[in-house]
Amino acid sequence: MKLARVKGSVTATAKDAQLVGHALLLCDCVDEQDNVVEAAIVAADTVGAGAGDRVLIITGSAARLASSISGLPVDAAIVAIVDDVRV
């Protein structure tokens, strides 16, 4: 899993039919101090996240296992909105 911050949304009018109705969000992966370590990941949202939210992202084949997007052609999915990070 990766810690990330949602920057905004991605709109794609021409896309795979399986993605219709699913929100795609633009995220930056961050460290525990909210410094960007990897920019501009597009992730399918499964939890109703919005701009500014800190989230957990799963990537790779595990992303297709999230319940609401099971089997969809994605390689990144937001699976949690983070309340707090303690170091």
C-alpha cells in the first residue's frame, strides 16, 4: 500500500466500458510528512475520496481485487481515507 494525497479528478469521456461510472482521481504518493515522493498516479476511487484527502492506494494486480471494482482494468485503487498518521 502507498500513502497518497488526492490532487483532483481525471475525466475521460472515451474509456473502457467497464470504467463507466467509476471515479478516477489524480493522486501524489507522499511520505509521513506529506512530502511528494511520486507524482501523478491515477487511481480508481472505491471509498468516495475527494481533493485534499489523504488516502491509501493499492497498486498492481491487487488493485483489481477491491470489492467495488473487482475485475476492472485498473492498476491503482484508493481503498481507504486516512484519518491520522503517527510516527
